Amino acid sequence: MNPHGQHDAATAGTAGACPFHAAAPDVDHEAALVSASHPKQATDATGASADDRAGRRHTIATDTSSLLGAALDLTSHLDVAEALRNFVDRAARLTGARYAALGVLDSRGTTTAFVQVGMSEEEQEILGHPPRGHGVLGAIPVDGPLLLEDLTTHPEFGGFPPGHPPMHSFLGVPVRVREKVYGRLYLAEKPGGFTGHDADDMMTLAEAAAVAIENSRLYAEARSRERWIAVSQDITTTLLEGTEEEEALEMIAARLREVAEADTALIILPSVGEAWACEIAEGFLAEDLIGLVFPPDGRAMTVLKEKAGLIVDSLTRLRTLRLRQLAQFGPALYAPMMLRGEGRGVVLLLRKIGRPEFDQNDLAMAESVADQAALALELAGARHAQDVASLLDERARIGRDLHDLAIQQLFATGMQLESARASLADRGEAGLATLLEESLTSVDEAVKQIRAIVHSLREPDTAVVLVERLRREASLARTGLGFAPSLLIDVDGAILSGDDAERSLSDLVDNRVDADIADDVVAVVREGLSNAARHARASSVQVRVSVLGYGPTGRVVVDVEDDGVGVDPSVSRRSGLANLAARARRHGGTFSVGANERGQGSLVSWQVPLN
């Protein structure tokens, strides 16, 4: 006790092993002082002296004042945890109970939080966990108190666990918030036992606690809404700054986890075919959840179809949970990423087992931010398309300028030179005529070069042979992988080795693989290397491109193999492996993702006929 008669913070724990928490029992000090400071006097017909009657009135007034003060003090707290601690402490002091505790209940009636006074830290450690709210504790009525002279005689009493202190007198009171039982107040071991007056006082105090809890909840909601709005503004700023799609989604997941006080945040996006997979994961067990494929008839897909979010009180209690990786979590919140009525993905927020459930305010705000995440995908795709279009437009403009201005001027100059050459030849000045002839040849060569440049600007990759394009992709992948991948290119088994024979093999590759298929080959290699860098956690990656045979009977095969943990066959980035499968189908070819022959790592295999 401090000088003001309040318990020290060290003796008022918020999580204990039994229904009650440590503090020395308080007694009615005012009443004790009244009886001890006055000598025995004359009594009335009832046997009470005038001073006794005055002392009784003083005690009643003091109790009423204390109760009113306790109620007013409770309603002044805006922090829920502080309000609950104050409530339990006040209840113990007003009744003189040695033990007092409050069990906060979830929607199923299970204790999710526990505040207690009365037991030492050693006793709490022996008991291990707080009561779950069954037995005598579960028998407390929802609309009134439970008053027992000896709780061990109650039919629902199931015995004390080892190390539990003996308790007999008992008073239990429900704490109702908005017509629902928020929790239960437990009081035990009052000298002389609890009275009906104690029960009435505690019901009154519980009503004040309900007001305090509701005020704290509303205040917490307002603060939470402010944080959600701040996150929404940050996301908007990020989108306007033109951040790349993946970076924007990672930022959204991180901020959502923070503001929702979740342990893990997932963003689920379309994958290969009809599958949907976790593409972005942030927080607890994030690495294990990346690439997790969600079933087509699961909750995530139901949220997308119904275009409405969903709160799950505990994933561990679900009998239909198909993803064992999610069984390690308790409360969950699903929010669809909607854009113009179309589902683009799902945000999944998770909390560890035993943590409080998400509420409707969390869901409403998460749905709003999830819609912004869908907008991030849309803007990123539009921005990429705009960048490509701008680049192509600029190249087309330069090509037109070169064609319309430079070539035309060269043609005009050539015509003037040709006229001058003919005039000099007629005059017999053969030397000057020959010089002009050479100049005309140079002009013709310049025209050819400009035309080649114009062609290159219109189709930038067609000016580079396929072999060089593949080597460029392997070189660029070094940054993402952290090492240089191995690249092997062969024609009918003959490997390009960099010697004098390579030029002819490179030309052979270009002759057999037409431009359309060549573009797809480059895309396959790029995506295969990207997936290896993103998912495989490999120490080596090998790319092999084989050109076998000619024409419709021939084929080109692309294999990307790594020695990492592998990529699940159904997992990809949103526009990754699905696009490669579509490219293969377009040419009448095949595409597969799976484990390699050694069973270590993964193998991406893509092949199409040389039509």
C-alpha cells in the first residue's frame, strides 16, 4: 500500500494463474477506528448507544461516498487495461475481499484476458494459467450476483488445482456492456463473509465499470480510426509517387499489420489458372506462408465472391480449416480487394492464439484499405503500360523524324550530287565525276544505316540476336539472385561455347526461331530467373535453352532449374507463371513447374514447336 491507501503496481498483475491476484486484504478502517476510539456508553432499547448509532450512520455515509467515488473514478479512465485494473482494485478494497479478479470473455464465453489481485507471483507461477470460466465461475448469472458462504459446497465446484490457496466465501458479479456479458467479477475470502449489501454495491460498481469500459472502447476506436486514416493517406501518397506494384503491396501489408495490431498480414492474389496464392506476407511466419495456395471454396474465395469481409474468432477452432499452416493462428480478418465491383485479391490479417478477436470497426477500415490495395495493382499495371506506350511513342517519333527529315534530305542531296556528277562527266572531268560517285555511294550507305536505326527503334530487340538477349537476361538476374546463373544454349546438342563456331550457331538459332517465339523464350527465361530469386532461396540456378530440329517438327525447350527449397507448382506472382502457361498454349506447346529429378529445388520447363 502506498501512503494514499492504493496498491502498488507491482502487486496488481494483469495476467495470473488463478481467478484472483495479489494484494493484502483490506478492512473497513473507518469502522474499526469508530469502535475503538469511543468508550462504552448508555444504550437504547435496541442495545445501541447514541455513539453506536452515529457511528453506523457515519459508516454507511462513508461506504456510499466510497462507492460513488469509485464509480466516478472508473469512468475517468480512457485506457481499457487501466480501467479494468482500477475496477478490480476498487472492488477488493470496498468489500474487504482478500482475492478479487475479473475475467474478460470472448464471443464463446472463454476467458481471453485476466486481471487479478490477491495472489503472490510465486502462487501465480505454480498455477500456470488463469481459470477458463467454467464450474462455479461459469454459474454466475448474466443478470445478477452469485453469493456463496462456501463455494466448495456448490454443485458446480470441481476442486482447486494444486497450489491454489483455500477459498470459501465467494461473490460473483457479471459485468455487462451493451446488454452483453463482457466479463465476470470474482471476489473471495472476506472476513465474516459477503453480504447482500456487498452484492448490491458490486452490481452498482459493475455498472460504472461497464460505462468506463464502453468509454474506453469508444476512445480506442477513435484513436484506431485516426491510425487507419493515417495509413490510408500514406498509401495514397505512395500510389501518387509511382511506387512499383510489389513495393507498394509490401508497404500496404506492413502498415495494415501495424495499424490492425495483427501479428501477420497476407495479400492473396491470382496465380496459375484458377488458383489464388499468398504473394505478399509480413510478420510472424511470413516466410512459411509465402506461396500458400488457397482452396477455391475456402473463406478467402468466399469473401471475393460475396464482396464482403469476414471475421473469424479463432482459426484453431475451425473444423473445416484446410490449410494447416493457418492452424497456428487464432483470430483472423478477411478483407476483399475490390475495384469497380471486381475482386482483385484478398487481405488476410492474423493474430496469434489467445489474442483478442478483431471487431467490426477493424473490418470496416480494413475493407477500405484493401480497396486501395486493389487500386495500387490497377495503377501499377496502368503505369507500366503507360511507360511502355511512352517509350514506343518516343521511338516512333524519332523513327519518323529520321525517315521524314534525314532520309529525305539525304535523297535530295544525292539527287543534287548525281546531277553534278553527270554534268562533270559531260564536260570530261572524269576525276571530279568519280569523286562525286564515291560521295553518292556514301550517301546510299548512310540511308541504309538510318533505315536500320529506324527499324531498331520500332522493334528494339529484333536488332539483337536471340543468344545475346538471353545472355543479357542472365546478367540482369545476378542482382536479384546474388550470384550469376548458369546459361547453356545448344542447337541439336551443340553447345555455344564462345569460339569461332559460335557465330554460325547464333545465326542458326535466329534462323530456326522466329521473332514471335524468340520474344516468348526471352520472357520465359526472365520469369524463371525472377521466380528463383523470389521464392527458391537457392545457391545456384541453371538455365538451358535447346533448339532441336526445324520447322513444325522441331521445338525449342527452356528449362530453369534451381537447388533451393523450390516453388510450389501452383504458386506464382500475379502475372508470372500464368503468363508463361498462356504463351505456351498460344504456340501449341507445354509448360510445367515441379521438383527437379534430384527432388531438390524446382524445375520450370517450357517448350513449343518451331512453327
